[in-house]
Amino acid sequence: MNTQKIQSFQGLRGIAMILVFLAHGTMYYFWSRGKLWGSSGAVGVQIFIMLSGFLTYYHWNEKQTVKITDALRNKAKKIYLLHLITLLLSIPFYWRLFLDSWKTFFRSMILNILCLNTWIPKIHYYNAFNGVSWYLTVLFLWVIITPALMKIIRKIPQKCLIFVLLMIVLGEFILAATIPHTDITEWILYYNPLVRTLDFINGIVLCRYLEAYKDFTRRKKLCGGGGMLLLILISAIFVKASPIREYYYYSAVWALPVMLILAVLYLKENQSKAVKWTFQNSLLVWFGDISMEFFLIHMPVIRYLEVCYRRLNWDYNVFLYILGFILSVVAAALWKKFYQRCFLDRRFN
């Protein structure tokens, strides 16, 4: 079990946080979901997911017995209250969508409260209210299945780890390149808890592979690098061949680059000046520390500012963009500081 925090990864979290905001801010303030900004959100989410898997293995204590109920409780106490607050704040923007069916409204509300909404492949469920809350469904799923995943992954022979990584990524590419473009394609490729769990598993396997990497012979290292290069070539072919060019498609496209970034940051931690000056920048590390709070808060902030944009006929898109980011950062920082001090520290310590 490693207890040391990897500062470069905190900086990477900060970058992911910014990328997600760029995607959502552009969507609401500039009415655009183009390739560049749409894919930036997919990249940010991909970073969050693979980092979660990587750090889960990095900090895992195999000698400690983990009760799933305790693990769920520890995760929920950090984020669940904020989830409920942002859900309530988001109701004014979504209730009109359910005027034809109040039953659907209440079903969607209950599933959202229980963090089960992402299992339903309908946009009024997985993307309702605070749209980013879909992530909580997969987050709690990972808490439940992690002990079993660890037992399975630890039994994989070291020489097979790179093969497992390549097969998972290649499988996602094939799925993204061959799936028909239907009403649920977005859910299958981007929101589906089972597909997102593949990225989480990739993060776990990557961490185990890199921990063993230092002990590998030169031949094994070359084989691993060759496998990565082969996958890059194959993935390029699938990217070119696929008819899908929506933001959710780029989630699969960015799986391999994110893995390579994680590998470089992990192996070069405290060794590269470039890594220290960029990913260990104090501002980015601080953004990384508040990234989960920011992730849940930024969408309601964007939507309320959008109301001002529409009702008051403001023509200051860039101003709203910057203001939305600043308000989200301030709200996330205040929540983390005072919720930690006034609730978590007193009640659970």
C-alpha cells in the first residue's frame, strides 16, 4: 500500500477539471458542441476515470479487509450531500421537460437521488437535473466491485498485463468504430457504467504494469513499447474508418493517449523538471484538490448564468465563460473547506 500522494496526478486532475468546464461552457454560452470543445470534455472525463482506477490500485492495501458498506459510506459522506444540493438547484431547468409525464419526473428524481439513473439508456434519466451526476453511478459501482477486481487482476501474470491493456483499449475502439449510430449510441459509448468500468480497469492494470515495469528486462520493455505502437497504428485506422464524430466517440479515441500520459507522469515523478514546472504547478495541484466539488457544482453555475444571458440579453459570452469558471472554483473551494471543517472533521473523527 502506498500512502504518498502523486503531485503530478493532482495537477492532471486540475487540467481535467478545466477541460470539462471548457466543454460545458462552450455548449451553453456559445451553443456549440463541436469536435474540439466537445472532445475536451470527453478527455477530461477519461482522465478522471483512469486516474481513479490507477490510484485505487496504487493505494490498495491487500492485507486489509474492506467492507463494501464501509467503503460506500466513506465515499458517500464526501460527495452525497453536495450531490443532493446540486440536484435540487437543477430542478428549475428540467421540470418543463416532464410536463407530459410527472411519473417520469419522479422516477428520474428517485433514480438520481439513489445514483442509479445512469443505468437507464434514456436521456431523461441519465442526463437529467445536474447532468454530470451520471458519474456518481459509476463511481459507486466501482466502490462495490473493487475488492473483487483486485483479486482477479492480482492473479494476472506480469507478462500478460500489457496484453490485457491492449485488448481492452482495442475492444473499445472496435465498439466505437462499428456500432450503429442510434438514439442510445451516446449512452453506450459514453455513459454506460459497464463500458466506463473498462476504462477504470485499464487504470488499475496500468498501475500494476508500471509498478512491475522497473523490474522488467530490456526485452520485455521493448515488447511493451512495441505493443503500444501497434495499438496506436490500429487505433488510427479505426478512427479514420468510423462514421461517428460526436464528442462521446472521442472518449474511446483518447483512452490510449491518457494511458501514455499517466505512464510518463508516474515514471518521471520528481525526475523531470518539465513535469515539476507543469503538472506540479501549485495552482493546478490546488485545482486538482477541489476537482470533485467543482465537477458537481459547475453545471448549476453555468445554467444559472445562462438564464442571465438569455433574460437580460447580455452579449458577453466570454465574460460569462470566465465568470462561470471563477464562481465554480470559489464555490467548490468554500464547500470543501467549510464542509470538511464543520461536518466531516467533527462528525466522523
